[in-house]
Amino acid sequence: MSKKAEHTPTFEESAKAYLDNTQLRRNIGHATHTIRDKRENVVDEMPDWEALREAGDAIKTHTMRHLDEYLLQLEESVQEAGGQVHWARDAEEANQIITGLVKGKKVNEAVKVKSITTDEIGLNKALAEEGIQALETDLAELIVQLAGDEPSHILVPAIHKNRAEIRELFKEKLNKDELSDRPEDLAEAARLYLRKKFLNAKVGISGANFAVAETGTVAVVESEGNGRMCTTLPDTLITVMGIEKVIPRWRDFEVFMQLLPRSSTAERMNPYNSFWTGVTEGDGPQEFHVVLLDNGRTKVLADEMGRQTLNCIRCSACLNVCPVYERTGGHAYNSVYPGPIGAILTPQLKGLDDEGAASLPYASTLCGACYEVCPVKINIPDVLVHLRGKIVDEQKRNGGLKSKFEPEHIGMKLLSRAFANSKRYERAQKVARSGQKLFADEGVISKLPGYLSKWTNTRDLKAIPDQTFREWWRQRDE
Amino acid sequence: MQISLFITCFNDTLFPETGRAMVQLLERLGHTVTFPMEQTCCGQMHYNTGYQEETIPLVRKFVDVFEGAEAIVAPSASCVGMVKEFYPKVADRADDKVLAGKVDKMIPRVFELSQFLVEELGVEDVGAYYPHRVTYHPTCHSLRMLDVGDAPVRLLRNVRGLELIELPDSEQCCGFGGTFAVKNAETSTAMLGDKMCNIKSTGAEVCTAADNSCLMHIGGGLQRQSSGVETVHLAEILASTE
Ligand code: SF4
């Protein structure tokens, strides 16, 4: 984004509230553990899983390297099949295009499915400003929308809510006096409500899991079938997709249709896999638009190391195994892309001058669990560290910009100097050892001042012993 | 074999007993150990926190100190991971082909202790005696970066008197993560809380691992709770005798 980013809260600031919410932690912990275990089982069934991951990585990496060519090919194929292609440089442009299209149809409601990309650009709000209501039809998205909440997971946007909470919400918003909290009953209530909407909808808006350059085919995979309604019942269908969603050939589906469902919902295959190519007379939408969204993606593409971030197929496996996400939930990331993938994608899309976004690469212990499960082998820890490097470089360039980073910056510099010379290093050890005398009690430090108090608030610290290893070694040698 | 000890700044300063245990253990197994006095720090903290420029002199230093060594062995999976995974990247950043060449040549000779014992020396029974109930926490870097697999567990199984109790959810990160423990202290503590619950549920007297950094975090939490469970580095258990 070219405009100066607004201040968004940092991960640390936001995480606090969620860490204290035990109900939320229990909801998320339970849900992620369930999906995590299921995923492992269905992945273990596949003897060629590693080969599939390699293939997924290879196709995506190749595509990113030739993205310009594949996008032009996609444009041509879509047009040939009777669809129209629109290019959007940023969120504003995309919203203008889409609201323009919807307004042209003279409707005040559009049904919408499966699109985090539209959340990324704030489409619902842009439509609302024009008096058009965008109705979420994915069950979880609907829950979040009715609650006036934000999604907290890529795939299970209402992961932070439990059944009882959903029942209360439906009773109120869908005017149900009696409703049990059985999943079937909740789903039925939503279904009855949505059916009416589908039958009257003139415009459908969808996201895309993939778009094939070779054929112009767009694909959405889902569990409920609502997406299929959205993409088939309205006269006009508008698909919004990030430019990274393109894949070269039809046969590439073979790889992704195996990798995606197993990694995301831990299913062997998604219950509904919808593919549509342009328009067909007398069948389905008679007008089809694809909006190809950049919104920072070409910038990501330009960074050789960060580029792999665009290989993501949004399966959310990394969220479900992330120990940080598990504790804080998705909202702490202040982005539609939470969890490990969000921690690398958001700062790259928004720019590292956004304070909130720049805090995200630090929201990880670098434990590597995300890399281990990623179906397209994105080395998330590597990218995290790479981005940390860019953040620090940026801060240094701007003269130590953020004052709270300054002590760290100075400390790191001093330590680097000390470590580069063993004599200086040994002197520093001695200084630290005598300096700690103020805080140590019988070999234990329970309270440290300033920045380091964050350690001792919950943990004791072992004091530096009287003899370092090297002092012992020297003595032994004598 | 002639083994060069890479004790790491963290162990040198805070956990000298781990280094001493390594000396004892490797000598007992019949090897000659040396400790190149010029060594300081591998630069992991700098690198991981984003101070990659500051890591360059530390990498040069490390290479100077250990260049000629036959085997370089450290009691820290994360520092070994730093050398193996990231030194080539630092050399790239320094745009120094000579350094990159030296790093490439050195990497296959850098080992984490348990992996060195089991995979390089082919030893699983180091003749230790440690009559305690012990649970093992596989640290993330030993598990996912170095792929040490069950090397530590094999070694522990052969320690006489030791009762090894499996740690539930053992592969979950303890929440240390270097500067993460301070930058995101609350989240770190929440992760630590679950780790401690699992450790306590085993009824073990001792929790061990291949990294003193994670153990410092876990041990600091356990001590604050006066839990009575101690944290002890794997090297110290393996060095113990009757
Ligand atoms: S980064 Fe990998 S694991 Fe995470 S959502 Fe994307 S594809 Fe899935």
C-alpha cells in the first residue's frame, strides 16, 4: 500500500485480552487439537504425502516465477469462455469495480461466499456505504457477521465461539424462540434463513481457491454447499481473487485437490468442489466477472525470500498447530490473516512501517511446527526471521525510530562487539556477574528491573555462578 | 577422536556444569577434548531477533576458531541449528565467497551432543548411573531443525537406575523462543503453563532436554511454583556415575 499505514495495535498489546479469556482459550484449544489430530491421521494414510508436498511447492514456485505470463493467459481464457476480467491495483480499486458492478444490477443485496480476500479489502463495508448488503452464506461467516464480530480463523472463522454462544445468537438474530444447541439444529436454522436469500439473489460474490490459466476455470472447495448456491443461482457472479491464486494447468488440480482438503478440514475430499468456466447459455450465471487483486502482492513477489509466502493455499494447517495461535486466537493478529501465515503475509502486504503489522513476525517462538505441516512447504520460520531482519534494518535506517526498540538495539550492538573478541567477552561476563549481586539471592533472581522484569514476573532466573566454564577450563589446564 | 568443544556463551556463563559434564563424559568414552579459548557466541540471538548485520562478525569469529577442528560438539541444539541452517545465509548476506566456502566445509563437522554420540560414535550406552524418575522434553530446534529423533531417548534408556517417563504432548513448544520470552512474555508464560502441567503430571523428579535455554525457562517457572521438579541438561545425566 502506498499510503502511510494507520496505527494498528501490536500483537503483544492485543494478545493480553485474549490470553485472559479462558473460555476463548478453551474453545480454540479444543477445536485446533481436534482438527490437528484428524489431519495427522488422514495425512498418514498417504504414502506419497512428501512427494505431493514437493509437487505443490514446485508448481507454486514455478507459477510465482512466471506469474505475469500466467495471469495474462488466465485473462485470455476467461474472456474466451465469455467472462470479463478486471485488474485491481489495491483495495480501493477492487471495491470500486465490485460496487460498480453490483450497482449496475440495481439490487440492494448480494450473496457472498468463501472469500477472505473480500475481507482483506473490506468489501462488505464498501458495499454497505452504497446501500448494498453483502450476505455471508458460509455458516461460520454468517455467525461472525450476525454477531458483528470479525473472523478469527481462515477456515473456521467462528472457531472462537462454542455452540451455546451460537444458539443464543441465532435465537436473537434469526428470531427463533426455541432452538437447541445441536449442530444439526443450528445448521438447519441457518439453512432455512439462507435458502430464502439464495432464491431471490441476483448477484453472487465469491472468492476462489484456484483459477486455471489454461482453461479460465475458477474453483471453490467447501463443506456446506452454500458456495455452490452462490455461484449457480444468481444471474451475475463476481469472483474476487488475489493474483497468486492462479495455477497453470487443469491437471495441477490433481496435486492441490489432495493437499488442500487433508490439510485444511482433515477430509479426504471436500464435500463440494465447484468449478466454473465463463458462462453457459441457459445454465448458471449469465454474466461472470473476475477481479484480479494485487493489493501488495507484486511487492511480495519482488522479495526473493518472502515470495514463497504467496504459495499459500490457505489451508490453515499452520494455524491449527501453532502454539501461539492456540493461546491467543486469531483476533490478536489484527488482520484477516491470523496465525503463522498471517504473521508473514500481513506485514508484507501492509508494509513494515505499520507498527501492528511489524510486531507480527515476532509473534512466534520459531518452533517450526508450521513449516512441518505446510502442504506447500513454505518455510515460515525462515521468512519470519527474514522479516525481523528487514524490520531492524528499517529501524536502523530511520535512526532507531521507535524509542522502545532503542535499548534492544544498543544492547545487541554492544553484545555483538563483545562477542567478536574473546577478551572483551570475558570482561563482559565478569561485569554481568558482579552486576547481578543486587538481584540474586542464593543463586536465584526473582525480580529484575525494566525490560527484563517481563521475564521475572512469572519465572525465576538462575543467577550467574561464580565460575564460568572457561575459568574452570583454564584452572584445570594449569 | 579429537573433539573441539563448542560450549556456547550461554552455557559458558550460566551453566558451566553442563560443559564440565561434557568434558567428563567424552573423556570417559576415550576421546580427547579441547576447548578453543577464543570462542564466544554463535550469534543465534542476534540473528533470530533481526540483527543480522551484527551476526556477521560472530560468524567470522566462529569460523576462525573452529576451522581446523575434526569434530565440533555442543550441548545446545539451537546453537548447532544456528550454525547449520543459518551460517550459509549470513555468509551470503556478507557477500563473502571465501567465508561461504569455509562455512560449507565446516557444517558437516558440527554436532549436537546426543546426535554425535548416537549417530557419529554409534554409542547408546555411555555407562551412566542416575537413579531418578526423568521425563524428556524434545526442544523444538532439536526436534524440527536438527532432526535428532530419538537419539536422546536411546541414551536415556541405557542409563542405569533411570526411570524414563513419557511426557504428554511432548512435541509442543515450551514457549521460550529466545527474545520471544520477553517480547511476548504473556503468551510465552501461557505456553509454559501448559508445559509445566504436563511435566508435573508425569510425576518425574527431573525434566531433561538438549538445550539449557528452554530448560532455564521451564526451570524458572517450575521453581517459581516451588514444584520440586528440577531441570537438568542431558549431558549432566549422561555424565553421572555411581
Ligand atoms: S502457510 Fe501453508 S499451512 Fe499455512 S495456510 Fe498457507 S498453505 Fe496452509
